[in-house]
Amino acid sequence: MVEPVSLITEHLSEIVKEIRALNPDRNWLLQHYWIDSETFPEQAKAIASVVAEMVALNPANLTPTEASQRVIGVMVRAVREEHFDEREVVDELETTVAFLVHYQGSADIHLQVQNLVAASEFSLGEVVIVPIRNQGDLTEYNLKYDQHSLRSSDVSSVNAYARVEQAPGLGTAASINAIVLAERVLKVVRGIGLPNLWGRDWGQMGITGRVVGSGWTILRTGEGFWNSSLRTNLTPQTWYMSLEAMLSNYSATEIERVRGIYDNSSRTAVENKVLQALFWLGEATFPSETSAKFAHLSIAFETAVGGEASGDSYLRDIGITQMLAERTAFLLGTNRESRIGIHKSVAALYGSRSKVMHGETEPISEAELTRWVYVVWQTTRAMLDLSSNLATVEDFAMWCRKLRYTLPTSE
């Protein structure tokens, strides 16, 4: 069986020979560094197909842009050569292709964060949020201002950056993977800080270029100038958010518990539910229509307290709305009256979900949405506290079953 690297190399070598056979203008070739689709339509199409095959062999570490740039660089040089040495071209192509499809490295990527002020560094998983201080002559702040004319018309909104020391991938892939990792962390921060974001246009805090009203993502590899960008036109954003203020919604113990869950590759089912609920809470804080926010909050709610225990017919007996309302009442209620009130409120709010989502009723009002925000946020926090003692959905269902037949101690 022929190895993929050899097949790809052979295909690219044939494309080089095809282009040379067309006798392209050598002066044109010396001025161009690309095999464009207008001049070489069939060959450009074939290269795109081969590049897609290469990316499929190493999708976590490679992008079409990175693969194209490297193989086409070799091919253009081969086409330009007046004297064609096929063996030499094949060897260089094979070395390049093998490097690309087997690459498993990483890069240190820094991403500017807009509208977030941090007093100190905060780490979660692979990401560290680092403040940019406004003091001294050689600070990040001054480097940022030195470069702003090339990258951003609103540098004053950037007061922190997210650092991913080992973003997997080559070149562009590492940058894209860094953005994904950083945004996951920022969603957790937004989820924890949801009460601070509410009422402030949902606080457009995030990676520069990835929040409403901005264009390019500004990044760099390692310390120094902000020297790269992905896809400008940054426009003034909304209020700054304080990282410490958002995190203060949880106790120091709870923050450490979140960090422990995030870093654990062998999470329990309940721990995973908490983390996924925080992601969805963070997703719900981005600017959108009321109905879209309601939908994201509902998904966060279902993620936090939903799930049917195996062998338990209770869900089928009472229905999902009543089950979720009951679980929330047990999580948040402190006595009979508060549990009954929470049960009714959740049943009414969640019960309208289907009609709102299918356009059968008017979108949820701001007042109702605000009530739903705090119910879901408090429920997720309560599940975080329970996750230390409960591992599975079955454990959670049993915990609820015991409370179902036990009066609160205050009574």
C-alpha cells in the first residue's frame, strides 16, 4: 500500500510538470508567488483538492492556508527553474508534505482582549488572562499604542490579553486553536459574571475581532509587538468589564472548584454538566434578540439540571417541565413556601420555551428574561456545589428523591 505522503507528493509533482508544459511566461512567474486560478484553472483546482486531502490527514494542526502556502512555495520555485530536476523537486515536495501531515507542534499565541480590565493574571486550563499595565516606557500598553495605526482604531479598549502558551497547530492553525481555547475560558468567565453583564448591553468583552463591532483579531507569537492579525475596522465598544468583579460572584473556593473541573480530563457526568452549563450561560451573554438569549439560557438550564436517570420512570410520569421545576425547587428553595414558589415560576418560564422557540407566542419580556437569567445562574451555581458529592445523573435523581420525601429542617 502506497503511503499518503508519497501519493500526495506524486500528484503535486505531476501538477508542476503540467504547468511547465504550458510554457508560462517566465517574467510573469518571477513576479508572482502563487498559482492562481485564472492563469492555471485546472491546476489550481487540483492543488486545492490535494491540500484538502492533506488537511484531512492532520486536521487539528493544519489549515488549508498554511498547507497551500508551503506546498505552492515549493511548486512555484520548481516551475520557475529554467532547468528542471525532477528528483530534486520530488524530494523537496516530499519533505514538505511529510512535515505538514505529521506536524504535532504548538505555538505561544497572545490574543488581545477588548473591554476587560484585570488587576492580576487569571489562569484557567491552557489560558492565562494577562493585564496590560499603563506605566513605564517599555510596557505592553506602550507597545500596543506604538502599533495601533496598523491594526486598530480603538486601542484604548484593549487592556488585557489572553495567552495560550501551547496552542496546538502550525501557523494559522495554532492561532485559530488559541482563539477557540481563549473563548472557552472567556465564556466561563462570562457565565460566572452574568449578573455583572446584565443590563450593560450584555458587556461586549471578548477577543478583539470576535465581538460585535470589531473586525480583525490581533495576535502575536511570543513577547514583543502585536505583529499579526486574522481577518479591520475596530469601532468603539461598550463599557469596560472588571475581571475580578465578575469572578467575585463566586467564592474563592468555588473558583478553585471550577478550575479543578476545567482542568480535569476525567470529569464526572455532573461536573461536565456544570461546565457545559457555564459555557451556555456565557453564550447567552452575547448581544442578540431576546428570544435567542432565552434559548441559550434554556439550554444552560437543561444542561445543568436535566437528564434522565437510567431505569427511572419518574420523568415519563410527570414530564420534563415538572421534573426540571422540581429539581430547581430542591436546589434553591429553603422551605416549603420558597420551593412551591420556585416550582411555579420555573414551570411557567420553562414551559413557555417551546412556544417562544417556535414563534407560537410573543417573545419573552425583559422582566421575565431577567427572572430567568437569575434562576438559571443560581441553579448552575448550586449544581457546582453539589458536584463535589454527586457524580452521575442517577446520584442527582436519588438526591432529589430523598428530598421529595423529607421536610426542610426549618419546618
